[in-house]
Amino acid sequence: MVLTTRNWLLYLLLVGGLIVAIVYTAVTESVANNQAAVLMAIDTENTDEQIFMATSTATTLPDRAERLRVLREKLAVYRATRPEPEVVEAEPEVAGAETVKDLAEEGERGELLCADYKTHTGFWQSSGLNFEVVEGARILYRQQPSTDLATAETVTPNSERTTILQLPIQSLPSARPKCLSSDVVGVAHDGSLLRNNEVSMYRIFGEDTHLGYALDGFPIYGRTDRLVLDACGGVVVDGQYRYHLTADRAYLLGCFAGTPITL
């Protein structure tokens, strides 16, 4: 068969079209294979954490310099905005007064006394004092009576209250006991001061008798012969920490299980 010039040109065009189609298919598959997710792991300082960010390129990947620039910017933003790790100091285990020797000295009877321990000599008027819980605190107040001018009788409704002191309300003791700064460790229900060396006055009451409140807010109960008390003289009963007297202890409290107020 003799190929004419026209047929020869058609043959060349057909072969060229096939070559172009093959090259186009190869290039398309190569670009598709390169369209992958870029996974970058930023190794954070002083942590074992890794932050992963995924980006996808639609046609072509940015050059290496551009990727490094974006990575540095994201790393700078993370370091500037991440929260500082919280440093928590471990408190010592409390097994008794001997674990807090650095806070105080042990008294002659065994209680934990502050270095500036002193006997309370300030004036204290116990008459007319009452306890009341107000906004999460136990208030000791005095209600001043007033006189009805019409009848000349003493009345108490609507009379003015004077707050004497405010005790915290809490259920459980703190991890570290506090020393006794004076001989006054609490206030009785009748408003009188509870002095640590006057334990003999209250031993006649049983363990269910509520005597008053310590200066750290925990309640003080009468003598117990069955409960196991800690170094401060307290124990948790039904979720509430409270102090108890004992038959052989020569003081009301050995230390404060919470933070006491100052009279």
C-alpha cells in the first residue's frame, strides 16, 4: 500500500495525540499522588505533649522556606499563649505533733504551742452572746436590748447587733495543724471562753454533748472513751471533723486542725 502525503500526515497526528495523552495521564497521576496531608509535630518545651496540625494542598505544595516560616509562626503563637504549669508544693504528712516541730514547741502537757504563746488577759464579756450562721460563716454576736418608751420595758426585737467574732465553717481538717498562740482555744455556747488548761471543768460531759466551737471553727464535744483521736484531739464523725476531750489528756486541744482566728 502506498502512503500518500495526506495519509502520512494523518498517521503522524494520530501518533502525536497518543503520546500527548500518555504524558498528560502520567503528569495528572503524579500531581494527585503529591496532594497529601502534611503532618507537623511540634515538640513542646518541658512537656511530653505533641501538637499535630494537618494541612492539604489543592494543586501544588508551597516551597520549603514557606512551610518553615508558617511552622515558626505557629510555634511562636503556641509558646506565647500556653498556660504556665502550676507548681504545687507537697505538704508534709501529718502523723502527730512531732511532724510540725518547726512551727512550735511542745508544752509541758504535750500540746503544740506557738513560739509567741501567751496567756489571754483581754477583757471578755460573755453575757448576751449568741451564735448564728450567716453567709457561710458562724457569727458570735451580742444583741443590745432596747427600752420601749411607752411601757418602759426592755425589749429585744429589732435591737442592734454587734458582731464579736466570725468563725469559719468547714468539714475536714487541713493537711497541716496549727500551733496554739494562747490559752484560749474556743468559745462555749454560753459565750464564755474555753481555756485549754480548764479541761477538768468539761470532762463531766459525754461525747454527744456539744460544748462550743474552737477558734478554727470546728466544734468541741465532751469526753470520749472509745474514739481514736489525732494529735490535735479530733476525729471525723459522719463527715464532720470535731474535737473531743479524754479522761487522761490534760488539755482541751493539742493543736488546731484548721486555721484559727485571733481574738
